[in-house]
Amino acid sequence: MTEHDAHPTEQREQAHGEAGGNQPRQTAGADSRQPVQDNGAQVSTDVTPAGPAEAAIPELVIISGMSGAGRSTAAKCLEDLGWFVVDNLPPALIPTMVELGARSQGNVARIAVVVDVRGRRFFDNLRESLADLEAKHVTRRIVFLESSDDALVRRFESVRRPHPLQGDGRIVDGIAAERELLRELRGDADLVIDTSSLNVHELRAKMDAQFAGEEEPELRATVMSFGFKYGLPVDADLVADMRFLPNPHWVPELRPYTGLNEEVAAYVFNQPGAKEFLDRYAELLRLIAAGYRREGKRYVTIAIGCTGGKHRSVAMSEKLAARLVAEGVETVVVHRDMGRE
């Protein structure tokens, strides 16, 4: 785990004594094992071979994304939730790791693997490994940590470390090269989290919302309100525009409040087209959700935007989230830009 993979808060914590290097992460209370070193990643091999009974194939999460976007924070969160976490494992060894977990007689039921450009000479093997896992019917999910160029540059400059791919160039050159290298993997990701405006605690809360709990729901949704003037959410799967509705900003008695206020919400939904949009968009999402389930997609981020992300998008996001919950979809509501004005 490199310092520049974490937010500045996390890096300061590491400087005061957190374990560094390419160490495997394991929850407290698990049996101690003697690891062997394999190209910078430590892999526990002291597992008990399974008998004639069928081996339980562990769940697998692959964590990847931009350097500096918070991969180490996401990995630590899964470790705290009971996952066996291996940092910087060469992609070619992922099937082997899953096989060892299957032979552990249930002791390693959930595995998270961090894959990044530190192992870039192995990165070409990732697609072959994913195909191997699919052929073996291994349940795997890909979590991709994304962030804006500006945020990444600030994080690298704050720790005075070079980007792993910048070479003799600038930090922005390394970021551009990494984006190109990871473009296809980002497209295959089951969950994309944009950490541009998140601190360590907010990122952990997002990971907890997706992975905490004993039972895995069929589909999890994040409904996010945002303001177009602050930019589109890069991790959105679907985007809807509420600027076709009159803006409460121009009503003096409503301007100081947000879409969480009952009077503001009533104003928004008394406008022509508001209720019709909610009904038809909820029906459309019902159709899309059924398709996502068939395709094995477990996470969806629905972005609802207005000009400033304060009134219309907030009110609509709250109502839409309630509809999804009524449909049995586990839903988290995030108001990205509320309070920025």
C-alpha cells in the first residue's frame, strides 16, 4: 500500500505507525498464518485442504481505480467488515487465491484483492483471470475508485510523491496514462465511487452502505441529487434533469430552504409535470432494475440534477428513493451539493 493511494488524512495516520508495505489484511480473530512473498504481495498458504465434500467458493471483490482515489481506504473498510484482503496481488494469482480460499473449509469465505498499476506488468493478465473466474462460476465484483484530475493532483502534491506512471513527466501525465490503462476495467466495474469530494470517513460510509450486512440484496441503489453548475457526477449510471420545473430559488420565502423542507417539496410537486415525471421515471427504473438483476449488476447510481442541487433535485431524489424502497430496492440517498451555496 503506497502513501499516495490514500487521502491526506489517511496518509498522516500511516505516518504515525500504521502498517505499510504490501501486507495482506485479515480481520482480528482469524487464525495466524505464515505468509510467503510473491512479487510484493503476501499470500497466506497455510490452509487446510478440503476433503471429499464440495469446497465452498468464496466471494470475491476486486478493488482497483486511480492512484490517490482511496483504494487503501476501501480495502481497510472491507477488512473491518470481515473480508480477507490482499494488497497488490498480481492478477494472474487471483484464481489461485480463490482456490486457496475454497480449500480453507469456510475460514476464508470473502476475499478482497487490490489490483493497481504497481503491478502493471501483470495487468494484461487480469482479463484472462476474470475469464477463468467466470468459467468456474466464481461470484466476483469489481469496485473502481475514481477521482477528478484536480483532486488527484492535490493529493499527490500534498504528500510530495510522484505518480507511479509519470516517469520524467508531470503528475498530470501519469494520471492520463493511468486513466487510459484502466479505461476498460472501469467500464466493467460493478460499482464506481467518485471520491473527488469525499473524505476518508465519507468513503468508508459508502463502502459500509454497499457491503455491510449479512445478506446481500438483489440490487442496491444510490440516489444522488446534484447541481449542474458543479458538474455531472462521474460515477452516475443514470442522469435526470429537473431544470424543466420552475426553480424555488426565485420564490423569496422558499429560497433559504432546501428540497428537504415540506413547503419546498410541495411547491416542486405542485408544478405541471413533476408528479408525472416521478411516476414514469419510477416505472422506467423498474424496467431497468429488472434488466440489471438479469445481468448480475448489483449497484446503480441514479443522479437527479437541477441548477444548484438545492431545491428541485433534492425534493425529487427523496421521493424517488422512497419509491425504490417500496419496490424492495435497498437505497441510499446522497445530496452532493446541498449546502454549497
